[in-house]
Amino acid sequence: MNLHGIRAIYLYEMARAWRTLAQSIASPILSTSLYFVVFGAAIGSRMGAIDGISYGAFIIPGLLMLSLLSESISNASFGIYFPKFTGTIYEILSAPISALEIVLGFVGAAASKSVILGALILATARLFVDYEIAHPFWMVAFLLLTAVTFSLFGFIIGLWADDFQKLQIIPLMVIMPLTFLGGAFYSIDMLPEPWQTISLFNPVVYLISGFRWSFYGVADVNVLTSFGMVCFFLFVCLLMVAWIFRTGYRLKN
């Protein structure tokens, strides 16, 4: 294992985040704070409790997941796309570092930035609403697994994209709508049929439901099912990355 190579990629990617602090950290926190002000304070004060939880506290896991998914994908996709754009990817591929070590460096940095952002959003949420974490171990587990999984997914998008516009297609046109429709601001139990059943085909429902369970002990779907869905998506992303490096798709040709 070339730890020096992994460390070099990891530190370079982390340094890029600190150079663009306003975009990488401040902007997502500000956006999430506005959600807390509008939905948590203004609208939440006029809504009843959901499953015995105040509306402002209920939406915390959903808002955190919304930021986590988008930032994980954005960080990882741009991190690997930029070397492709500038041509420095060939220097990385020709260096004495394996595909696994390249992935560990880029994905590890993207996931680290997402976890740091998640922790800052949690701290910011405390300024607007009181909340408790019923299962802190599982909260951290869901946070880490989701950050790593969607950083891998973003890494795949960065390898697939051949221009800057394509980097934004999936996060804006797929991930964000699925998150809003995945119970970020409501419980899917509140939906009438057949929409409640249709919602179960949205994979983000399982992420938000499991994450919300780790906070309050309530969930729309079984927590083991949620955990299994995260692990399954992680496995699929690993298979796709392995196939890309084996075939050189959008990487060497």
C-alpha cells in the first residue's frame, strides 16, 4: 500500500477545500440555515408535532442528508474531473500508485469534507432548534457510510462527465428531487396511497428514514432495511469503479 501516494492526493484535495472555504463550507451552511429559518421557525411554529417530534427538529436529519448527498457528489466529482480536464490525470495514472490507492485518496478527501460539513450543520442546527440523538453510534455510522457511498458515486460521475455541465446534471436533476420527495420535510406515512407505496421505490427514502431513526428512534421503513440499502449502493459503486479502472472507460481513452 503506497501510503505516501494516498496521503499526497488526500492532502491536495483537502487543501483545495480550504482554499475555497466560502464555496465548500460557508455556502452549504448558510443555505441549510435558511432552511431552518424558513421551515423550522416560520413554518414549523405553525405545524403540529410529527411522531411526537417538533417539526423543526423533525427536518434536521432530512436537511443534513440533503447537504451530505449534494456535497459528497460535488466534492468527489470535481476532484477527479479537474485532473481529467487539465490532463494531469495521466501523471496520476503513470505514478506508482494503484487504482485502489487513487480512489482512497480522492474519495477519502471528499468524504472527510462532507463529514466535517455535516458536523458543522449539526452544530448550526442547535442555534435554531433543540434536538436529541437517541443512537449516536448509528448516527455516525449512517453519516460515514452515506458520505463514503455518495463520494464514490460522485467519483463515478466525475469520470463519466466530459464537460462541466454534466457534473451538475445528476445532482440537480436526480439527487435533489429524490431527496425532496424522499421524506426530508415530511414522513411518507402522511402521504395517501398510492404515493406512499410509490415513495418506497425512492432509494433516498431509506437513507433519510434510517438517519432519522438514529436521531429520534422513529422511521418510515425498517432501520435494517435502510442500512442494507446503503451497503448495497456502496457495493454497486465499488463494482462500477472497479470496472472503470479495469476497462479505462472515460479514463485512459
